[in-house]
Amino acid sequence: MRATKTLLVLSFLLAGAVACFASDPNLGTWKLNEAKSKIPAGVPKNTSVVYTAEGDKYKCVVDGVDAAGQPLHNEWTGAFDGKDYPLVGDANADTRAVKMEKANHYSLANKKGGKPTTTGTIELSADGKTRTLVTHSMDAGGKKTSATFVYDKQ
């Protein structure tokens, strides 16, 4: 009887976790909409961003092209709690921190050696179909640059 109760409780907990992530508008594949974006020349473009549930965290896989048009790929697994989590595959950053500021609005900071290299905000539309990323960073010449990336949910 005790094993049955334990199994029942675990089933409810798993169902709750699945339901929580299932309704999360972040999850899924996002494709860059260049026509709606404002990307200065020489700024890398993340053309595809995929968020999946990884236990109680998110896994984010990014593909795109760098400033020279060469392929780029990076991966991050973390929570939206503002803490630094390892970022793999990005030459300009070794950690990423994402924090939910309010529903559908997040702050972002990529860091290298503990120092911010890119900061920004992520805003999800009310219908969950559009994701807008605004970034602030320095270009190779040390000039401040900003970009707005608009993504469509696939």
C-alpha cells in the first residue's frame, strides 16, 4: 500500500512538472525574422534558438553566423534565476545569466571571466508567437553597439 501511495505522489509531481513546462511560452524553436529585426552590420546573428526543458532548468541551443559570416553554435543550460551558468561555444562569453523580471520579460547577461560582454532583454509577446531580444555590447573596435532581434515561434 505504501509503494502505491509513493508511486501515486510521484506521478502527480511529474504530471505537474510536465504541465508547468508545457504551458511555458519560452519552450520551442524560434527562427530569426530579419525583416523585423534591426541588426547593425558586423553583429553576429543567432538565426535559430531552441529552448527545451532539461529537468528543472532550460537548455538553450543557438545557431547562427558570426560577424564574418562563419557558422556559430553555443549551448547554455540554466534557470531564469539571474545566476551565472556555463555557456559553451561562445568565444566572447563563458557564462550566461537570465532572470525573469516579470511575466514574459527577462534580463540577460553574457559574461567572460565574470565581466559582462553582452547585456539585454528578452520580451515574449502576449500570444507567445514572437520573441524580441535587445542586446547591448561592444564591437571589435570597442564601440558600443545595440541590436534588436525578432524571432517567430515555429
